[in-house]
Amino acid sequence: VRRRRTPLPYPPGPPADPLIGHLRIMPDTSTAPEVWHSWSRTYGDVMSLSLLGKRVVILNSEEAVTELFEKRGSKYADRPSYPLYERVGWKDALILLPYGTYYRKLRKMLQLPFEKDKAPNYRHIQEQEACVLLHNFLRDPSSVEGPIHRYTAAIIIEIAFGHRVLSDDDEHLKAADMFVEVQHGAGRPSLLDVSPIFEKLPSWFPGAWHVRYIKEKRPMILHAIQHPVSVIRQQLVDGTANPSFVSQQLNDLIREGGLTPENQYDLSIVAHMIFGGGSETTWNTLTTFIACMLMNAEIQRKGQEELDRVVGRGRLPDFTDRDSLPYIECIMKETMRWHPVAPLAMPRRAIEDDEYHGMYIPKGAMVIANIRSLTWDERRFHDARSFKPERFLPKPEGAGEVLPPSFAFGWSRRICPGRYLADDVVWIAVARILATLDIRKPKAADGSIIEPRIEFEAALTSHPKPFPCEIRPRSDKAAELIKQAYDMHMASVET
Ligand code: HEM
């Protein structure tokens, strides 16, 4: 046990049991943001829990998060370890990597192609896939998850690997499904959280499900990491590689004489991170958007009116319209505030002992920004639990409220490197869906309206559980527009 060098108390928290600490009252990942928010009324903005001897500090105010993650960013740039994620093959995944030289190398590789000025390079892919998205809604009006998953995954697959997704059976799409499944499956608590020694248990041992899980998933994850880059390397030799993040990086390495097995692995894991990190987050955001429109018909109508007024009904909106569509911007921001896709961002680890307002944060503590508390802060957002896009319109029309980008995308050195791309992926889908489609509550056989219940479940990210919904073209003309745009897209694929 490490000696405390300071007499300061830990941040307060609920009463704990001997040895196991707060284990018995620890909420699950889906409910933790709300539960901790309610505890903060008793224990304050900065609380702490003890889990089997490990300290977890929870930050429930913007002031505390900004002070620690932004102003003292270097002390909190590390991540806690996630033993099961690491064992299934993600030990070098950027989002989980400890802060250090190797982390900085991979972060640079991933960050450069997604900086703000590079965002326009990917917009043609988003516009093209948005046409497929609308068309897929037309084909199956009751399906929400499928078309959105395909949209977000297809964009990231083309950006990362230069591969255009043309069917729901696509190999890369299946790998994206597997990524999500393992992200959720390996996110469950396991005996490995207590000690790595439990990996040695025989698989039949009670509670040793993780042993079977690693055996089954690890080869699949390692294949998903390595295979796409090996294929593109061969395509470069054959002269058949399409432009992509991977082909560009491979070309650079070949030109500089640096294509070693280590560098190829680094590139593979970075590309895998783009592929995994980039699709589920935007997918969840857009599914949440559909849920918000379903439950707020009046807001949906106002968004459609703005689009009709600014863009008209004769064409699809594109990125050049964005500055003229302030209400669409507000709907998108409010979706991200009302239910952030990462309600606990990604936890950090304290690199050294620290002190905050007379409280002791020990080196090695897991430190979590509870974004839920930040977005429910009535000092920043009036009537914070309601979905009100107007809050972001300037006064006197709206409330002139501001959503800091960090509430969605994090802070400082570990801020989301895909934020500009994500912003575009979500915006063009929101604008085109509202321009052409109506999102409605479905009717039962007897003609009564089915009232959906919107509930969320979470692992690293949070998404709505499936809900009943009907998505239909706003008019025959809108349906025609969608078909034309889709046909044009398919013609470009064939040529
Ligand atoms: C709406 C979509 C998205 C949201 C809400 C989101 C949110 C976040 C958040 C909250 C973090 C943790 C930041 C922190 O610790 O302070 C993060 C990290 C990360 N995101 Fe995103 N993200 C989105 C889209 C994307 C996309 C499109 C990519 C792919 C290019 C991406 C790649 C990553 C990576 C690689 C990290 C780890 C960064 C690190 O640890 O250094 N994200 N994201």
C-alpha cells in the first residue's frame, strides 16, 4: 500500500463497506451518469469512491473539469487500464493507450489527416453516403438502426481503407458490427479487473467467462486490425489501391524507406481506431437525433420549415447551406447536449498526486468527467432536462446559451481527434433527413398511435435501445429527389 504524503482528505462520497469499498452500491455504466449526478447534491461537485482499494474521482462541474483536464491537462492525460479490452487485442488502441512517447506517435498519425482544414476533403463521401442513407429509409420505413449504422460505417470505411460499401453484406461492415459487439461485451466487469492472475483460470471455472471470451474474440480482433492494411499493401503493388488514409500512409512509409513490420502494425492499429472510434459515436448521435425528432414533432416541423425556406424543395441541402441554417445547427447541438453519446467522456488517470480545493487526488486514481452533470447544469442551461434547440439561438429570439465543444468531444491532449469529421457526418445527415423525410410515431393495426419509450444503454458510449418509428418521405417530390440522388450516386460507382 502506497504511503499518503499528504494529510488532506479524499473527495467525499457515500459510506463505504470495509475492503470492497463502494462496490455494492456502484451503479452500472448505463445509470452511473444520472446516479452520480444525484449524489453530487449530497457530496458536492467533486466526489470519490473506493473500489476494491482503487480510488475513483468523479467531477460533476464544469469548473472542476476545466481546472483539472484543461488547465492541469498534463497531469490527467493518462488513461486507466481496461484489462479485458487490452487482452482482446486493443492494448495499443489510441483511446486506451497510456500517455507517453508511443501514444504521442500514434496520436500524431491519427490527428493530422483530421485537422480542421482537412475536413472538407471528406465531404464528397458524406454527401454520397447521405443519399444512400435516405434511399435506405425509403426502402424500409420502420428501420432506424440499420441505415444509420451503414451510413456512418461506410463513410469511415471509405476514408480509412478506400473501400466503398455497396451492400449490407460487406466484409468491412461486418467487422464494424463485431467491433461494436466486443466494445460492449468486453466492457462488462470481469475478474481481470481484480487481478491479471485470473486470466490463468481454466475456462470452466465459475466466473471465468472472460477466459472463453478472450479465446474467442482475440483472433477476430487481431485479424480486423491487420487484414485491411495487408490487403491495401498488396493493392499498392498491383496498382489497384484507392486513395485512403492507409494507402497514403503506406505510400509515405515506402517512399521514406520506413515500412518495417513495427510501422505497419502502428498504421494498422491507428486505422482500426479510426474505423472503430469513428462509426459508433456518430451512429449513436444520429439515432439519438431520430429519437428526439420522434418525440418533438413541433421542433421537427420548425427544422423542416427552415430548410424549405432557405434551400427550397427542389434540391438536397449541402455543406454550402450550413451557415444559412441556424435552427438546424441548434437541433444538432441540442441532440448532443440532451443526451451526450459519451456521458462520461473517457476516464483519465492521475499521473501524479494532486490537490483540488483541499481534497487529495492520489496518483493512479481514475478521474471521470460526468458530462451528464455538466449538460444538466441549470446555471448554464435553463430547463436543462427538456429538449429545446431554441436555447442556442441568440437573444432575444432564443436564450443565447452556448454548448462548449468539450462537452461532446473532451479536453486538452486527449480531445477527440475526429471531432471535425464527426461534426460534418452528423450535420449533413440531419439536414438531408429533415429536408426529405418525416419521422413519425407508427400506428398499430387498430389505427392507434404507438407511443415509443426512449431508453438508453451504455458501454463506453451510450445509445438508445431500439424504438418503434416510421420514416416516410415528406412528399412524392421528396421521394423523387431521393431516388434521383441515389441513382446519380450509383451511376458514379459503376463508371
Ligand atoms: C459525434 C461523434 C463523436 C463524439 C461525441 C466523440 C467523443 C469523444 C470523446 C468524449 C473522447 C474522449 C476525449 C477525452 O478524453 O477528453 C473521444 C476520443 C477519441 N475519439 Fe471521438 N468522438 C466522436 C467521433 C469520432 C470520430 C469520427 C473519430 C475518428 C476519426 C473519433 C476518434 C477518437 C479517438 C481516436 C479518440 C481517442 C483520443 C485519445 O485518447 O487521444 N471520434 N471522442
